[in-house]
Amino acid sequence: MSLHVTNTEARTTVRWAALECEIGDARVAFPTRSVAKLIQYEIAGPIPLAADWVGGIALYSGKPLVSISLWPRGAPRLPRRRFATGVYLEETVDAPYGLAVEVVRALGLAEVVAIVEPSAVSRSRLPAWLEEATTSDGRKVGWVNAAALLSGLSGG
């Protein structure tokens, strides 16, 4: 189960099961309910006039796939054709297009115990759908809010 709630007299603790991945030097967690599968695909891109975090497009399982790339903005420009590993989002499995967030590798399962709004400094460098989270062992990771990501793509 992705969501675990524990009630006590003193406080309520909410815990989320997550797939923790590496993106560059950063650690990012995806709620397990949003992970359809880990995939590899060939990307054509970058796409002119697309948001900075859209790394390109691909064809996966017979339908278009939008590839989200969180590489730092100062990083060298991505090649026009390349292969990537990505977390295919469950929210787009039955949609006319797929959506995957590029990762270097999956690290394993983690338990997230807190999700907070990023600071103003972090917010200026990150997309609105990437939040800050704390794992049960006290580490800070990025948290992918899939609903906010989809809303941002659709202009919502």
C-alpha cells in the first residue's frame, strides 16, 4: 500500500512508499502509486519552445512519450538523439500519450515521512511539481508530484 497513516494521541504521521532514484547528483522519490514501470527508450529532442524540463519525445509501446529531464540548466546541451532510462508514470498508462521522468538509475524503495514546499531559492531553480521530502531515515530527497506535473503539461 502506498499510503500508511498512524494515529496517536500526540500526532498523526503519514508515510508514503516511494521508489528512490538518482538523477545526476540528486536523489528523487516517486510515490509508488505513480510508478507504472522503469523503461528504456530512445529520445528525439530537445523540442523547440518546450519547457526547460521537457527533454524530448519518444515512441513507446506504440504511443508518443514525453520525456521529462531534470538535468541542471547549466549542463551541456542534450544530444538530438539519445537513449534514456525513465520512470513511466502510472497516471498516463491509459492516456493517448505516455510520460516518463528520466533517471540515471533506480536505487530502491524508501519511506517518505514528510513533504514540504521548497524554499524560495529552491523553487526558483525547480519545476513547480518537484517538492522536497524527508525519508524515514532523515535524508532529504526531491518528491515528484505526478498530478502537478500532468497539470503543468496540460496548461492547468
